[in-house]
Amino acid sequence: MRLMVTGGAGFIGSAVVRQAIADGHHVLNVDKLTYAANPENVASVAGHERYRFAQNDICDQPAMAALLDAFRPDTVMHLAAETHVDRSIDGPRAFIDTNIIGTYCLLEAARGYIEDSAAPVGFRFHHISTDEVYGSLGPTGAFTETSPYHPNSPYSAAKASSDMLARAWAETFGVPVVITNCSNNYGSHQFPEKLIPVVIINALEGKDIPVYGKGDNVRDWLHVSDHADALLLVAQQGAHGETYNIGGRAERTNLELVKMVCAILDEELTEARAGPHETLIKYVEDRPGHDHRYAINCDKIERDLGWAPSITIEDGMRQTVRWYLDNKDWWTKIRARGFDVTARQGLK
Ligand code: NAD
Ligand code: DAU
């Protein structure tokens, strides 16, 4: 396939790009290279003859149209977004611009690509979204593809808006859209402001590990390479107009997860220290509007496309911890760009 991947220098996008090249596809990675991007995430494929990169903003509709025209993809996999909930609370505007206007521009460019008869037969627009659009669950149940939308943060509201635009462009203009909504991802190359890398890096540096509120919020965790596999499957075999939920069937409270990471670090690091890493846990002020629980029912993708998560959270989390231990260069360079999550949270 010829895949135009937006946001391919970020965490999940780069996993998709690396897997797509390994699978034999041609890839055009379109990324603005915001603070969250890292060209090193795709360094392993950068010289490949089937890989191209374009530094562009998805809000630049003429640029998107020109890229579609020149590259002639079979599929657009749209991952580019502002993604960090805390940042959406500190400054929502970029989320409105990229997640809503950017998606609109890309959909319009795709519509032009189809209407000019340049798009190949079977062209599809795969819009990649999140479980956060469904809002927060009580103690039981799980989100299905027909759960009502109930976004609670500026991030999830902007993603929900983009899902609605994708739906409308399919219904009204016949853009062949397929949507996926996934739960929390973890794995290598995740920007160090999200929970798992924050825990690993702070623990390594002997800094406080910030747990919001009581740490009893629940997330459903999926290894990023399982997500990348699911996305590439949906991009090829997902039915037009359909939505597929993707999840890990691995619900954990934040505190359980943080303690799991700390216990792995206790085992992996042999040098003497004052006590177990979990003694660094510090309860901090809760996130405003913090969704209590997410859980994904992924029966549909399992039944219709034969996908299932393949990496257990125990194995995946150990691999992830090892990756951050073995790739200190990757995150110390990000730190050197002036980024420090502990400063934002008033921790030592
Ligand atoms: P990320 O923040 O790691 O990367 C986002 C990428 O998008 C970056 O490379 C950035 O430079 C690029 N980008 C941002 N604005 C852009 C713009 N205007 N034009 C072009 N490129 C731009 O994100 P991620 O965690 O890899 O998430 C990727 C997608 O998956 C997002 O759409 C997100 O909503 C969705 N998602 C993420 C998770 C998760 O747990 N991380 C779970 C479900 C769904
Ligand atoms: O559910 C999918 C979503 O998962 C994606 O759509 C988002 O792009 C992605 O960022 C992620 O959102 P979360 O808000 O769930 O992820 P985050 O890593 O920021 O936080 C995970 C949980 O941990 C959440 O309940 C908040 C909490 N948390 C987070 C940080 C950064 C802490 O307790 N301490 C922290 O320092």
C-alpha cells in the first residue's frame, strides 16, 4: 500500500511508520514536528527507499492537497494531533487548531483528491481517535462503538469534534472514512510528559513521582505495537463508514500501574538505594475534570478483523522500562530542549 501517515514522528505514528516499512508498504510521513515529535523516532527507516518525509502543518490545506496529488496514497492514516490532556487545560487553542481545523483541512484535501479522480479505487481515510471521546465510566461496563459521546476535556472535545467531521465528510461527501478509537497506549518513544515515562524517568532521577488525586482513576492499557498492528489492519480491511474500538483488556488504577513500574525498576536496577522506588510516590492536586474510568470493549475488531492484543501488560511494561533504561540519550536530549514535567507540577 501507499500510506500517507500524519503525525508519524510522534509516539504512535512512528510505531505505525516503522511497522509499515517493515511490512513492505510505501510511506509518506507528514508531520509539523511540534514539541511532541522526534525525528529520531523514525531514524531507523529514514534512509529507506520506500520512506519519505514532509514537514508540513495539516492546517495547510493546499499543502495537504499537493502532497496527496504528488504521492497518490491508497490510504491516509491521520494521527497528527495535540494529545496531552494537561496541556489542553493549560492552553486549549492549539487543540482546536490542529485537532479540529487540521482534520477539516485534511478531509477537504481528501475530498478534492477523490473528486479530481486522482484517488485510486478503494482509497480510504483512516481517522485515528481516542476512547476519551466517550467520557468517563462508572465502576462497571465498557465503551462500545455505539456509546454516546461525552467528552470532558478540551483535548477530548477537540478529538470528538474531529470524529464528527470525519463522519460528516463520509455521509455528505462520500469520503470513504474508517474511524478507530483506542485506549491508553504505552511503549517505547512516548514523550516524557505522559504517565509511564514520567514515572520511569522521575524514579531513575530520584525525584517525586506525581500521582494525581488518589490514584484511583482507571485506564485500559495497550502496548503501542499492538495498536500499530490494529491500525494497519483497519487501514487495509476496515469496512468503509465503520468505527472500531481498540483496547488492551488491561484495566489498572493509576496507583496499581505506578507501583507495577516501580517494582520492575526495583528488579532491573541493582545499585544500592534508600528504599523501594514506590516510596517516591507523591499525591498531587488532581487534574481538573479528570475522567474516572475508561474501558474498551474491543469485541468488534476481534470478531470482524481477527485482531487481538498480543502483549501482556506485564511483559510490555518490562520491555518499556528496559527501553527507557537503555535509551537515556533519547530522553535526556528532550530534557535538554528545556522540557521538565516536574517543574510544571511544582515537584522537587
Ligand atoms: P504524540 O503527541 O506523541 O504525537 C503527535 C504528532 O503529531 C507529533 O509528531 C506532532 O509533531 C504531530 N503534529 C501535531 N500537530 C500537527 C500539525 N498541526 N500538523 C502536522 N503534524 C502535527 O501523539 P500520540 O500519542 O502518538 O497520538 C497519536 C494519535 O493517536 C492522536 O491522534 C491521538 O489522539 C491518538 N491516540 C493516542 C493515544 C495514546 O495513548 N497516546 C490513545 C488513543 C488515541
Ligand atoms: O485514553 C487515551 C488517551 O490516553 C489518549 O487519547 C491521550 O492522547 C493520551 O495522552 C492518554 O491520555 P491520559 O490523560 O489518560 O494520559 P496521561 O499519561 O496524561 O495520564 C494517564 C493517567 O495518569 C491519567 O489518569 C492522569 C494520571 N497522571 C498523569 C500524569 C502525567 C498522573 O497521575 N500523574 C502524572 O504525572
